Amino acid sequence: MTLNELRESDKALLTPKEVASALGLDEQGIRVMAHTCPKRLGFPVMVTGRKGRSVRIPRVPLMRYLGIEQ
């Protein structure tokens, strides 16, 4: 996913893989940080599922963090 695709998307929640490709980061690094110290990411994350294995990133707050207009 690119930043333009992120802007045009209507998805409420994104996966670490989608965010990583848009930001040029490692998706596993996002997952690890979401579990260990989510505040250091700078944008909100949701850790859900059985044993907290599912990480989702709310798209609108992520866009605000990046300074992207909708």
C-alpha cells in the first residue's frame, strides 16, 4: 500500500503489513512494538485476538499522525 492508496482507502483498520509498506518499515517491527511499547510508535494500535496476536492500526489516526489530509 502506498501513501496515496492509504489516503484513498475506505478501510477503518489497517494491518501492519499495509502500514509497513506505506511507511517503508518492517511489518514485524510494527507488531513487536505494538506489543512491547505501543506509545513509541506515535500512532494508535489495537492488539486483539487470542493471546493478543492480531494487530490493527486505525487508518484515520494514522493519517493524522502522518499529516495526510483525507
